[in-house]
Amino acid sequence: MELGRQIATLLIGIVSGSVGTMAGGAGLIGIPFLIFLGLPPQIAVATHKFGGVGLSIGGLVRFFRSREIVWPYVLRLSILAFIGSFAGAQLLVTIDEGWLRIIIIIILILLLPVVLLQRNLGVVPSRKSKALLNAGHILYALVAIWAGFIGAGSGSMIFYIMMLFFGFTINQSSATQKIPALVSTSTALIIFIVHGLVNWPIGIIFFVGMMVGGYLGAHLALKIGNAWVKLVYTVMVVLLTVKMLFS
């Protein structure tokens, strides 16, 4: 792998890690780039998952020093992330992604107006009913399957759920998700390694880039505040919806 491609891989890792930490959608940037480098789709997804471990570590290091992590939710979401990611990673090896993609597109289209019209959503924390919390946990588990399967768009979907059903701000969503995300990506990665799907020369560079990006994205999110991060998030969700509709 020549120097130019190594530098490009590192830079894309930094960019996707930064954006992914603030708004989700790291896979929207990283996976197409890896396919552009010539990796088959399954190899690209698995290699990006290795980078995702770096993103979670980098973001967690920065958020850990903040007060944004809602600790009571971390363990239960980590358990759901493990179960969903394990199931999703098995799906990547065995079946087509089409039906899961359709579900994600429908949810994105239905929930996008909520983000656009509710000005305080993700900006001001709120208390939610037990029914909404229970529904949020179910939806989180379903999205965790997608996260282990393909991953692209799962971060944005999880932010949706945590803001709408748990009442978190967007920075609380990102910070609280970092440990469950580390569990999820590590679980899927182990399965991909067992099946020999990770391209290690590219993956190591991507890991470093996304770890740096994860830290920078968390730092920037804390500096600019929830309102501006929500704007970035909204743009990413619109781009994700359009991409999934027409890809």
C-alpha cells in the first residue's frame, strides 16, 4: 500500500471518526471509501468495524472527563449492544442486507420530521414516560443488530432513539453510547476476525485515524454545544436518508 493511499486512509479515518462521534454516520464516509480502495463489501465492513473500535476509544477518552455520560444507562445498553451486534455480525456472514436496509430507511423517513420540527429535541434534556423508555430499549436492540451487520447509519439511528425516547441531549447521547458502542464493535470485530474478513494493513491505519477523529469530534462537540452539534447531526441524517434511498 503506497504512501498516498496510506495518508488518504488516515485522513478519511480522522474525518469519519470526528463526524461519527458528533452526529453518527461514520460508516457513511468510511465504508464507501474502503470499497473505493478495492475492498469487497464484506471486507470493507469488517475493516471499518476495526476502525470503529478506535473511534469508540478516542471518543470515550474525551467524554470520560466530561459530565455528559448518563451512567445508569451504560450497562443495560451495553448488554443490548452485545446481543444485537453478535446477531448482526452473524447476519453479515450469512444473509443479504436488503430487508434490514428497508426497515432503516422507513424509520429514518418517519423520524426525520421529528428532529427538524422539535427545536428542543437533543438540545434540552427531558424526562420520558416508562412506556417511551421501554420502547426505546426495544428499538435500540433492533438498531444494534444493524450496527453489527453493516453499521452505516446505526450511530445516527441510536442518537435518534436516545434523544426521542430517553430524553438525552445529543452530547449525552454520544457520550453515553461510547461504551456500548465499544462493546458492539468489539463483538462484531471478533466474529469478522474469525471469518478472516479484516484487511489488517488498511485496518490498522483506519483504526489510528478514527481514534484520533473520535477524540477530536468529542472535544469539538463539547466546545460548540448541543445546538450546533444537532445541526451537524440533522445534515448527516438528511444525507444518510438520501444515500440509502438511492443506493
